[in-house]
Amino acid sequence: MMSMIEEKVLATEAEQADRPSNKQKPRQQRREKRDVHGWIALDKPVGMTSTHAVSIIKRLFSAKRVGHAGTLDPLASGCLPIALGEATKTVPYVMDGRKRYIFTVRFGEERDTDDAEGRVVATSELRPTDEEIRALLPRFTGTIEQVPPRYSAIKIEGERAYDLARDGAEVVLEARPVEIHSLMLIERPDADHAVFAAECGKGTYVRSIARDMGRALGVCGHVSALRRAEVGPFRADELIPLEELEALCHRAASGEGSYAGLLLPVETALDDIPALAVNRSDAARLQRGQAVLMRGRDAPVVTGPVCVTTSGRLIAIADADHGEIVPRRVFNLAGIVGCSGREQGI
């Protein structure tokens, strides 16, 4: 027979064996990824990278695929269109669209990054008048030749320009044509600063506009504040701050709202493409990647890219030519699909 002391020792050992070890971390339950399709027109805050913003959206929606339609610098705020699921197939159509910016130029200093984050490389005691600024603006509208900033994402022999610049390498970028549709002086808070509104095409750098205006005026300049107001079809009144989106997603997760109501539809990016409605039979063929031939009253009158739908549901982006519809991008919108607008309030 065991003594009372032996029984207590065995009981203590059994109790300790049943306890979880402090060294063992509890397993975190992985959230199952799901099919989510649509757009978020995020109002990105200053200080956040575009990549970080994408990772937050991916986590909030537990989405399988997420991407953005054009990098917005950490020092900039405003419109960052984020595509989820099948909407990622429409990203190129957004990136080709016009962009509208509100930005502030600080006169008297040129910096190596062409924004407030960089090192001062030139200074001037001169300050331009409003009249001198307005007289200069026509030189910066239309199709112009622009040298991108040394600290940019442009690749040089496979390396990003900003990586080379940070490593101390000499970065020489060639001028390239860009389109600036409009550029206006909208405010002059003081002699050191001027606020502008610009509408630009793809590939335009606002930092370069500020740098080049400063040089042309003989006063030096850099961007001290930058906000992207609109991108392509995504308007300023559709932007949603991150804090509001997080609150709405938490409400949806608790069953008090819907994720679909927070998303703009996939076809938001395709506003400039003519729509073509087809019957279910033709839709099924297109979704299998097969061309269809439409005759008579059903034949499209347009030639070129069309946005194909059936019963109001997006099916494909296709090319239309003399009644033949050839699918180029096919969409499978199974899962959570963005509605025509987003919910308001928390």
C-alpha cells in the first residue's frame, strides 16, 4: 500500500500534467478566407502605406484577394481605391483614369525627395507673387515632359529608384510625357505656401510639378501636403475613412449589417465602357470563354470593349465587332458581392 505522502505526490504530479504549459502558446484559430467582390474607396490617412491599407482591408473582410489601384505615398491622404476578389481584374481600367489632387507647395526649399520628408538641397529667399504663379500655370498644363522624382517606384535595371537613392547611388531618370488636364491656384495662405488643384493623367507626379514650378519661378519648392481627391470613377463623396469602415465591418461581423452593403460594385471601375445585356444562354457561353454571335435587334451597335451583363449581373468584359462578342475577362461573382452603394452610419 502507498503511504499518504506518496499518494499526495502522485496526485500533485497528475494535477500538474493536466495543466497547460506556460511555454506553450494557445493556438490562434485562423479565420477562413472567403470570396468577396467589390471596391472600397478608402480615405487613406497620412502616415500609412498603401500596402498596409490593403492588408487591413483584407483582414476586415477576410477576403481571399485584395489589391489597390495606384500607390498613394505615406505622406499623402485621400482616395485609395481598393479592389477585392473579382474586382482586381478591373484595376487597369481605374489606373488609366484621371486623378484629381489638392496639394500645397512650400516655397524657399527644394528637397531630394521633392516632399517634406527629404533633405534640403537648395534654398531661396525669394517668394513668388500670385500673378507670377498664375502666369506660369499654362506651361504646366496639357502634354508636358516631366522628370519623375529620384525617390519614386520607377524601376532602373530591375531596381526601384527609391531603393537606389536610399543606398546613395546616383539616380538619373529620363523625362517622359504626362498629361495635366488642369492646374489652378486655389489658395495662398501666406508668402511661403500656395495651394493648388490639379487633374492629371496616368504617371504624373505631383511632387515633380511642385519641384519644377519652384525652379521655373526661381524660388525652389517642394510638396508639403498632398491629398488625392478622386481617382477615375471614384468620387470624393464616396470616400470612407478607415475608422468608420472598421466600425461598420465589426457591426457586420456581429450580424447588425452586411459586408455587401459596404462595397461598391465590381463594375464601378467600368463606367466608361458601354454596357451590353445578353440572354442567359449567351451569358453561359461567354463565361466558358466562348464567343457569341448576335444578329438583328440584339446585335450591339458599338465596336470595341463592352461590359456584358445578364439580368443586371456582370458577366464579362468583351470585344464587340460586327455582332461577334469575344470575352476578354470573365467574372465569377459567387460569394459576397458589392451593392450599388454603401451603408451610412455606425
